[in-house]
Amino acid sequence: MSLAVFTTGQSFLLVVLPPLGRRLGFADLHIGSILSLSALLIMVSAPAWGYLSERVGRRPVLLIALAGAALGSIGFGTIVHFRLSGALSVFSALMLITFARAAQTLVTSGILPAAQAYMADITAPSQRANGMGTLGAAIGVGAIAGAALAWRVAGTSPIVAFAVIAMLAAIAWLGILWLAKEPARKVITVVSDACLPLRRIWPFLAITLVSISAYSILQQVTALRLQDSLGFTVEESISGGGAALMATALAMIVVQACAVRVFRWKAARLLGVGAITAAIAMLICTFVTTYSGIFATLILLGIGLGLMLTGNLASLSLQTGSGAQGKVAGVNVLAQGLGQAIGPIAGAGLHRISPQIPFFAATTLLFVACFVAAISCRSTATDSTISAEFS
């Protein structure tokens, strides 16, 4: 629930803020800068939240973060209302939205590491891929909910959409308070178990970085591409972009919630097949010239990302000691934050050259993910062989 609510707000802002920013009088680069700033703040704060969750527990971190999500959405809705009514100038609204987004991000960034560490605490290694697939499905539900709000509500009533997000955060907060128990964790007596094995996990952190960068570029520029290349109006671009990204997220959910369990592939295979599928889908999307073509290729992209991100997250957790799950979750969020910082500002800048250039850049990043996945899978296989021979 926490992850779904967090991703709902993230997805909604990424889809709506670029075209809504134009309506509020902001430049595209201003919106890209706000989104990138919030991603950078995630990088700063998420590792700290991950370390804190090792000391005070996962549940307190989730409660604090969800409270911030609710209050932040209320603040956003209030600022947008006063700007649209003319009570705020463009400059004042821009400063207030920047501050509100920064404050919300610093607090809500605890959700991702706490939830990932929680799942690692309650799943055995043999079930880790399924557990991380469940987290991925929750993220996908949030992405769909955010895109759906953009599609059906935000074009005409953005303030109502912000209120809905605040209500969902409040419901999730109550769910954590009443239903979630703090998971039991082993007392760590081996120092190496509590340390981050950077030599083993760096390829998976790199895959997180490049894949999230590519997806953030896509989220930033999809609605703008529909508006500038296909002649959509602002409202049509919000609705069309929201629908396409909602379909992408739905494909990810189906893969993570169902296909991962049906196929029962190991984490390395999920990662490799998913990376190749995502890269090919993005390459095709770069050159299609119709909305239906963009829509179809984004569904294929969702299938690839669903496999790749689940396999990558499971591999990252399996390569980490039991006493460092919160820490590695925080560092992984740092990589996600860096990707989310790179994506919006890169997407906004590249879109000024051509609507297709951001998609080509995202394709390049996903092929980099394929290369790193191949290296990591080979390295893992080699380490396993050596360990078996030694035993």
C-alpha cells in the first residue's frame, strides 16, 4: 500500500506537471528542474532512511513517510488552486511548488527503502524474486493509478486529483498503523553481513540507474511528444500520455504479479530477458509516427521492464547480507533518485532538439543495461562455480 501510494504521486506528477506547468505559466525547463531537484533530494535522504530503518524499524519510517505524502499533496493542490484563480503570480507559484516538492520528497523518500527491506525480512532467499515481484506489482499499481488520475481527472480538475492522492496516503497510513507488524530481524554478529558488498552489487545498482533514467525520460516527454509531434492539445496530450503510461504500468503489473510466478525463472534470467525486451521496445518506439504505434510499443516496454526490474531487485537483495537489507535498499533508491534526476532534465533538454531524440537516448540507456546485465550474470555464474568447487 505504501509503495502504491508513493508511486501514484510520483507517476501523476511526472505525467501532469509538464503540460500543467505550461498552463500555470512555467517554462518546460523549470518543470524539468523541479522534477530533477526532487530526484536529487531522494538520493540524499533515502540512504539515511534505509540506515534509520535498521535501527528504529521499518514501520516507524513508513508512518512518517506516508504522513509527508498526504501533507505534500494537500500543499500541491492548494498552490495550484491559488495560481489558477490568479491569487498567486507565476514566480510565487513556482517558488512555492519547488519548496513543497522538496519538502515532500525529503520525507516520502523513506517509503522505498523501508518497504524493500521489509520484504527482504519476511521472505526466504528462494522466494525473494516472488517477493520483489510483489513490490514491483505494487509500484505498477501506483503508476497506473497516477496515470489514470492524469488521464481522467487532471486535465479538467487537477486540484481534485491532488486531493485523491492525499486521501490514498491517509488510508495507507492507517493500514500501516493498524495492520502492519514490525518484522523480526536476526541480531547480526558477523560484521561482513552488515556491510554493503559493493563489489558484488555495483552492476545491479548501475542497471537501476540506467533503466530508471530511461523510464524517467519517457515519463517526462511522452505527453510533450504527443503535443508537439502529433498535434494534440494540452488536454489531449495529458489524457493520451496518461493512457499510454497507464498501459505500460499495467503490463508491468501483469508480468510482476503473474508471469514471474508462472515462469519461475531465476533472477538472472528475468534480468537478461527483460533488459533485451525493453531495449528493443524502446528502439521501435523511437521511430513510430502514430499514437497507436507509441501505445503498442510502450506495452511491450512494460513487459520488458517488469521482468528486468524484478530480476534486478531480487539479484541485488540476494547478493547482500541479512544485516544490510535496509542499507542496500537505501543505496538502490539513491541510484533510482539519480536516474529520476537525470531523466526529466535530459528529457526536457533533448526534446527541444527533436521529439524523437529523448526516445533514442532512452534506447541507448536500455542497451547499456543489457550489456551490464550480461556482465553481472557471467560474474555471478563464475562466483557460483568457484564456490561449488571450493566446497
